[in-house]
Amino acid sequence: MIYPEFPKQGSVIGICAPSAGVGGKADSFDMSVEVLEACGYYTYETANVRSEDYPSSPAKVRGEEFNSLFEDDDIDMVFCASGGDYCVEMLPYIDKELVCSKPKWFAGYSDPTAIEMYLTTVCDIATIYGVNAGSFDWRPLHQYQYNALSILRGDLPLQYSYDRYCSQGFNEETGTYEMDTPVEWILLRGSGNEDIIDLHVEQSLDVSGRLIGGCIDVIEWVFGTPYEDLKGFTERYADDGFIWFFDNFELNPMGLMYAMTRLKQAGVLYNARAVIFGRTCFPGEATDMDYLEQLERVFGGMDIPVIWNADIGHTKPSFTLINGAMGHLEFENGYAELTQSLR
């Protein structure tokens, strides 16, 4: 696994928009840039970052601007401005030879999962999932954002499940993101017998494995294309085992079941030490039970720990995770801790 050099004080972080630009959220984005620059970094934006078009520019242009940040030796790290849609369109325009010859940290989350799957599973370059360049617009900053900033400079903190999360997004009346809902991680395990379909609750877990995952909505789109190699990745690092993490943006219970069944039938889940699902951002009318009833069809006969409603993904606070790094996860009675190491 290739771990690029982390940016230092005075390093330049290149920001691009391979999906959406910041458009009408320029003021919010500027608040995030202020945080990055207060940490001692310089920032450089490609031309499409502040675009109000959706996506930010044609796929070829997005690919060229992404490549330009890897080509430029003055750029030390590449950050996505935002999430969005349509990253999958620009994957054919990524210069694989260039990226592999000049590996740099790439960070983003949500739609940029498509790029992370390409870089990590095809090119063996570790990537950072959990924040975009525009993710630091809270005032005051939350601990999860401080954790992300620590990881950007190469300090890998202990990350732990939080007490409460923000279920409603930004509150216009109070001008804050309110932590209004208790966090409840749930640990489940199947029977280990394919003839007995059951997911039962357990209370403790202590596992290690190589981290891999992202937004499952996007992994579903790219799986089976030339721009991912999860099969090869899980074969190359089979001895390490894997901790999978999935951020569900809006797949309904049946959609999530189908996505996980595809991965299972492709053979990439069988060396999993744990499979972690974040809180679903847009569940519609579906309940946790609706999702778990469908996931039981996938994992009920397997002996793989499954965690539900973790601090991963679109609902905040959330962990910042390094695709390709080794993770050590401890879980006890609904409380979890995760450490990461680069080996």
C-alpha cells in the first residue's frame, strides 16, 4: 500500500471539483478555506471549484483539472471541494500513469468515493474518506473536524463513537448544527450457518483489518467497471482481513440489500473482520428494522460482525477513515473506538 507524504506547514493543498462546485455556497466554502489556511496550508483552486454549474464542468474538463493537480509538483495534496453526482463520468479521463508516478493524498467523501475506489483498489494508493475541502464551515469546529485536520497532517488520533449526532442539519434559527439525537451503535452477528438466517445482537468486539469503503450508493455504480478492483484488492491483502465501512446516502432497504448481495456474490466480503454501516442520510419512511431485515438476508448465515448506525458518512459527527490503512476497532456495549495505522 502506498501512503503519500502528508502536507506540512507551508504545503499547498490543491482543491478541485470532480463532481459539484461550491456554487451558491461560496461563503460557507470560504469558512472552510480559512480553517485550512489557519492550519498553515496554502490552497490552490482549479477553475471549476466555484462553478455554479452542476456538475461543475464537462467530464473531460473535470478529469483534466484533477490531473493538473497531480502534475503540478507544487501541489502536495488533492482535496475535493464538494460531493454531488457524476464523478463516475470523469473516471475515464484520470491519467492513471500520472497519478501512480506522483502519488498524493486524495481526500473527499460522498460522490468522490468513485475516485477513491479507483486510486486505492486499482492503484494501491491510500485515500482519505470523510471530509471534503468544504467540510470545515462549522463554528465552533466540532471534535470530528479536529480529528480530520489531525489526519491531514499525519497524526492519526483515536476516534470514538460520539454521544449525540445532528439529525436535522443546519438550524437556521440558532445558526448552529445541533447535536439533537443520541448515538446508538448496534453490533449484530449472523449464525455462521448458511442454513440458519439470523442476525442477533452482541455486546463486544475487538478486530483488526485493512479499511476499505465509502458511499455505498457510489460503490454500487462503479462496481464491475474498469475503475475499481475490489476483487484484486481483497486478494492482495487477504492475510490482513478487512474492515468494510459503508456510508448509505439514500439507498432504500431493498437497494442496500441488492448492493451488498452483489459484493457478497462477487466474493469480496468473505474475509471481512467487520462490516460497518453509517447512519442512513435519507431513509425516507424506512426504519432501522426495515434495513436490518433486508441485511439479515445477506449476513444472517455468515459469521461476520455487522455494525449499524455508526458515526460514518453524511450525518455528523463522523469518522475520517483512510482507505487502505490498517484499522483496529474495539466495541463494548454500544461504545466504539477506532485507531488507524499505516502499514
